[in-house]
Amino acid sequence: MERDRLSRTGKPLRDIDDKDDSMKLSMWMIANRLEFMDPEIHIQDRAPQVLSSARLTNATNCAVVTADGPDVVCIHSEEKDFIRLKNIPLSEGIALIQDVFDFYQDWEMKINRYLGQYDYQNVLDSCWPVFHNPMTLLNGQKKVLAMSSRYMDEPMDDEWAYLLKYHYASVDTARAHRQSHICLEDESPQIYRRVGRAQYDSLSIPLIFRHTVFGRINLLQRDRKLNYGDLQLLELLAAGLKRSLSGHRDEDMPYHGDCFSMLLENKLTVQEELNYQLTYLKWKRKDSFQLFLLESQDSAWELVNRLVTDTIRSRLSGSPVIVKEKKIIVILRANTAGYEEAKEFLLLAAKDMGLCVSYSLILPDIMHIYYMLRQAAYAMRSEDGEAQGTFDFYGYALNYMIESPSLWERFFAVHPDILHLWLKKQKYQDTKYDTFWCYLENDRSLIRAAAKLFIHRNTLVYHLKRIHELVEYNPEDTYTLDYMKISMRVLNMLEREKMIGGG
């Protein structure tokens, strides 16, 4: 639907409901086009973008062009800003100023055409006469979608060379960007001062769709000093790119999505992009992860979610935060020194904001976050929370395993201690899992279990002591004991069906 609107109207740069279709300029935009004439400029820092044409007499929201001795002066009388062009006749001056308006109108039409065709390379190449500086367009995974062709063969900074060679932003520069701003997902333009491998200042705007950054447009300050007019034009361009990219559904070019969002939907993701994202976060695929699900019951949930996501992103800058309608999803790496502090912060933040929060088991491998989300959602739907809307899936895992029709969902819900013992069995041919299984199956009778295992009772006691040193939960607890036994039955059944590795 959005794609059809763009192609029919041809106006993605601005709101299609604008009453006046003409592109509005600021005095900075005009001055930038006349730079080759070395004009004298007196313009306020944030000159408004309201001018629709050039006139010889005063008119609302128009640039007035008048003679002043041998010079021509372009004035925005309402703001008292002016541009002086020296030693040219009035007829030439008015023609030059009006040509600026015509140029920007033509530029907008050209950009709209390329945006409608999803031709982002030509979009950036058409921007050089406007900005006279190099530009890059990246997707949400910091992969290059387009770079200014004019600078492909010119000596540039290390970051530009890295983009050309690897087609991704360097991890060093990406991290430096994150460290220089509290929240990268802020939609306002950001100025970066030569960070990481980048040796040029740059103006950058994130492209955000449904609270997720799915692209970023960057303008480097290399050949001409950037000013407020560049910012205004870049914001127009960003608005058009946002509409175009968010409407692009090409499966080979998922601009609007990100690796974690795709994994949460149980869809395959581009391995190269996932590897980059994990490197950027300093994560490894086989680390241990836990998923937290926060949900607002407030009627003004959009405002609440934005406040919460900004708070979480500023505090947990190294963790993905994904927004899906009323739900906020946060992924934490559990095998890290800061995990407990981060978890406590999330639970307290949810409580302070009046949100419900649930969390999954800790699972080894980022590829399993789909099942973590299923667990957190199941806990959230349960009838009672532990405390003020807090739901730990562990307390509902036994019912989940009984109710789930999927063997794989049962597998990923296996008791954490049992999974740990089973994985050691797979990797090292360790016998602790089989010993513990026999002990539990014989109602924790040392005599019967020892007889079944053909070992002395004292030997079994020693083995159980070693097992208890490895497990976190107490098997003497009735719920935990039932959960462990069901988990072992699931694993043994999956082994018999040869769906998972046997010992």
C-alpha cells in the first residue's frame, strides 16, 4: 500500500498532504547554491525553511531581490537575513536566485523518481550538486546500500576505505558512534566528530520504522563546511528514504528488518549480518542469553514504550532492544559480569513504569531467541505474577512442557541444570547425567540406584555430591524435582527418536 502511494504521488520527500506542492527553501539553502560567487552572508544560525520563490517586491515567504549600488541583495525581510552578490546587475541577480529555486525543484523530482525505483545509488549520486560532500547510506545492520560514486577513486579516510572493501561500517567506528551518543535511536540529526576510523566530521540521521533503526544516512564534511541548510536538506532526504526503505519488501534486501527481529520470528537471517552484529556487540553466537518481555497495559502505551525504550537503551547500550507494538523485547547476555545488575535494572524499570515483565530460561545460542520469546510470552499469559506483574518462566515451565505440542519447544524448555548435565554428556561423554537420571527414576533411593548402576553405594554418594556441586536448583524442592524428571524424559524421548544426539 505504501509503495503504491509513493509511486503514484512521486512525493516521498515531503508530506503528500502539503497544500503547497512547491519545495520550501531557507536562506542557507540559497547561500549554499551561490557559494561559487563568494557571496557576503548574514544569516541566522537556524534560518527557517519557508521561502517558496524570489520576487522583486515584498511578499510573504518570498526572497526579495533588490539592487544596492553595484551589488544585488537577496533578502528575507521577515527574518532580516540577507545574501549580497557583488558587482552584478539586478537582472542577472534575480535570474540567479530564481534558478536556485528551480534547481531544488528539479532535484526533488529526480530524487523522488529514484526513491520510487529503490535506486539508492542514484539517489546519493544526485545529491552531490546539493551537498558537495561524500555520503553513505547504510541499512540497520550497518551494511552499505550506497556510497557517493564521485569519491570511489579519491583518497579518503580509513573508514571510507573499509566501507568500500568490506561493504560494512567498521566495528571500531560503529562502537565509537554508540559511545558518543546516549541513544543512537534518537531520530534527530547527530553530528559525529572524527570517531573510530572516520577522520571527517559527519552529519547523520537514523531512519526509524516501528521504533527500529533500519537505515542511516551520513553526510561527511570533506570538501565544504556543513551548515544548517545541509541539515534541513538531509532531513528532507531522510524522510523520503524512510518511506521508500520501509516500503521495500525485497526478500534479498531486508532494509526494514534486523537480524534479531528475524530470529524472533523464527526466520533465517543473513549469516554475514548476524556475525557483524555479534562482533559489534562483543558477543559470540554460543554465549548464554536470556530474553525479557515488557508489556504496557496503559492506553497511552506508545508514549510509555518510547520512554521505556529510551531509558533501557541509554542504560543497556550493549543489548538489543526491539519494539513490537505494545511489547518491548530485551536480550541480555547471561555469561557476563554485568548480567545480574542489568537484570535487576530491567525488573526495577518495569516496576517503576508500571509495566508487566516476564523472562525466559537462559539458553546457550542466540539462534534460540524465538523459543525464549515463546517462553516469556507464555509466562506473561499466566494467571498470577510473582510480584507486581513479574513473571519468571521457570515457575511455569512444567505446565508449558506438558501443554506444548512441539517436541522442540519442550526441548528448549528443559530444566537448566538438566540441560547443562546433558550437554556435558554430549561433549565429553560425561556419566553424571545418566547417574542422576537413574537416581531420580528410583525415587532417590541410594540402594536401588547403586544396584542399577552396578556401583557401591558410597561411590554413588560421591558422584551425587559432585552433581550437586554443578546444579543451581535444589532437587529436594517438589516442583524442581518434577521439572527435572519431566525434562529428562523429554531428552530421553528425543534421543530415542534420534532428533538430538545420543550419549
